[in-house]
Amino acid sequence: MARAPLPGPALSLLSVILLLVGRRGAAGAGGGGGGRGSSVYPAPVVYPHHSRQISWYPRAFLYPHFLTDDEANHLVSLARAELKRSAVADDTSGKSKLSEVRTSSGTFISKGQDPIVAGIEDKIAAWTFLPKENGEDMQVLRYKRGEKYEPHHDFFTDSVNTIRGGHRVATVLLYLTDVAEGGETVFPLAKARKGSHHKDLSECAQKGLAVKPRKGDALLFFNLRPDAETDPSSLHGGCEVIKGEKWSATKWIRVASFDKVYHTPGNCTDNSNSCSQWAALGECTKNPAYMVGTVALPGHCRRSCNVC
Ligand SMILES: O=C(O)CCC(=O)C(=O)O
């Protein structure tokens, strides 16, 4: 049987030299997970020792300087012109609705939309050990003064939102700006209270374990426990911004592929010519009852939402 050739000695020497040069470049960089301090080379390099565990209940980890400034600025500039008022999913129907619980504006950035977005997604996959294909499109959020997201869970309780890829096992929050005051991410039910009593944290943040937004930092937490049950202690919210403006990006990661086409018997057509455009704008996730529907009551854009 034919075997793949092993690299010869000359090739091995070249590989060692390249590896050493690469390591020197990475070590000299100050730019977080990207390793080179610039999004011109968004190499999917992460350094696990840069990430620190901040809580076990929920399982939460903070990675300072995960994004370079260029990467953070890039996400803001992609989203700025596309912002719309953020919505929440109804607990039973799964339908998207506006609510005073969540007053930010946001937009979805398509997966792999450009090399910088793809590079950030590669880094997230490398850090979380969760496949890129399990990730949803990234959602960029802007909170102006007075805007917030009340504590909630990221796992779903309806059956519509889990058709594609199952539960959201983990969430990665990327902070794209510093915030002068407020805007912390707070876990009111966390058992750990480390770092929550700083005087520069808002009153809301002092109600639980809090993470102060710092440009480029990334927060990873798990919505499911290691036994795959939903974790009530993953309850979290975005505190009201008191001074300044907060920009962040959320990457929800499913237990299974979000990209895979799920073949179900029967008709697999889109009912509208606009389906692929709506899907690209994130409507499959924002408005699943209409777009995806259920087996009993199929939605209008099942083909474009990759569920048939
Ligand atoms: O902005 C935050 O700190 C929280 C955002 C959040 O909870 C979410 O996007 O699910």
C-alpha cells in the first residue's frame, strides 16, 4: 500500500528554522491572541496560559487582549451602518420580539465574511476547543448610555431555536471598546465573587461576579454543565452603561454544527425570493418561528436556513 512520504532531512531543517522564526515573531508581539499585534496577519494563534478561570459555577474564563485593536475596530466598522434594535427570543414560541429587557442595537456579521472575521472565528475555535462550524454568525452589539441587557440564559427553552445545531453550549463575548462607567457583564448567580467589589464597578455589577469591558478582552462561559444539562448559574446580563458607549460581539456556539444541512423529509423550498438575503442578515436566528418553523408548522425559508 502506498504511504505518504516522510519529510527528508532538508525539509525537516527548513521546518525547524521556520518554526523558530515564527515563534520569535509571535513572542515579540503585544497583540493578544492574534500573536502579531495586527489583523493583517490574523493567524489563529492562541496562548491557553493567557486565559484565566474566573468561576467554576458557571464555568467562565477571561482572556485579556484576545483581539488586536485592528480586529476590534474592524468589527465595529462592519456593524456600525447596519445596527437595528436588539430583540429577544420568546421562551415558549421562540419568536423574536422587542423587549425592555434588552435595549441595545445590534447586527449579525456573516461567518467568514472576510479574512479578518474568519481569523477571529479561527481563534475562538482554537481557544474554546469547539469547532468553528458549531458557531453562529457573530452578533455585534452597541449599548448607548442607559442601555442594558437584563440577566438571562443563552440556552433555549423552546423547541424551534434548537433545530439547527442544538443547544448553545458556550458563549464568547468580545469587548470591542472600553467603557468609561457601567456596561459590565454580570453573573448574579455565580458562586465565585472574585473581583466583584472593585470601587470602579457599577452597583449592578456588584450584584454578582462581574467582568469590566476592556477593549480586546474575551469572556468565555458555558451554558451547559459538563454533564450536558443546562446550567442555571450561567444567568448573565449586560449592566446599564452609565458613561460612554459599549460595543461588544457575541459568538454563540452550539453543541453540533450550525452550518450542516439537516435533511428532513418533504418539501425543501424557500417561500420567498428574499429568503437567502434574510438568512444572510441573521433572520434564521432572530426570527426562527417564521424562517424555520417546526416539523408540524414549517417556516418559510427552510432551505436558506439550512434545516432541510
Ligand atoms: O453585553 C453583555 O455584557 C452581555 C451580552 C449578552 O448577554 C449576550 O449577548 O447574550
